[in-house]
Amino acid sequence: MLDLRRSCEQNERMTRTLKRIAPLQFGKIMGVLYGLMGLIFLPFFAIFALIGVFAQSASEDAGAAGAVAMGGGMLLMAVLMPVMYGVFGFIFGALSAALYNVIARWIGGIEVEVE
């Protein structure tokens, strides 16, 4: 007689090998993740930039020109930082996946245990 319980227990944990990662898909995922990280890190960078600007303006008499430059720089950073994080996340994610595929062909993929 077939023991169904025993066969289910054997199938609960299996080792699988990750042989290939689609570079374009992995690049898109990494681009979105890094873009979101850029949004998360943005307030911290902005706070430290403001501290630096105020420390410099306290030691020098920068006046209104310094405040305008600070505002423009902060706006530029707020727009470019998440975008640049996303772009570089995509590029390095796709390169990492392609490199993984080459190495996985030589030495095998990553073994993962799934249930």
C-alpha cells in the first residue's frame, strides 16, 4: 500500500538549484529597490546637507546668495538622488545577474531549500 503521509513528508523539503537569473528582470527589480532606497535615504542626506550649509554660513557671511544656492542644490538632490539610485541599481543588477549566469555555468548555481 502507498504510504501518502510518508511521501508528503519527503516532499516537504527539497533542495533546488538556481541555475539562471534573467538579467533584464533582475535589473528592473534592483532598479526599483534602489530607487525606493534613494527615497528613504533622501531625508537623512538633506538633513546633513542643511547642517553643513548652516555651519558654513555661520562661519562666513554668505547672505541671500548662499540660501538660494542651498535651495537649488537641495531641490536638485531631491530629484536626482532617487533617479540615480534607480538607474545604477538597474545597471549593476543586470550586470550582476549576467555575471552570476556565467559563473553558475562553470561551478553550478546556488542551492536553496524549498518546502
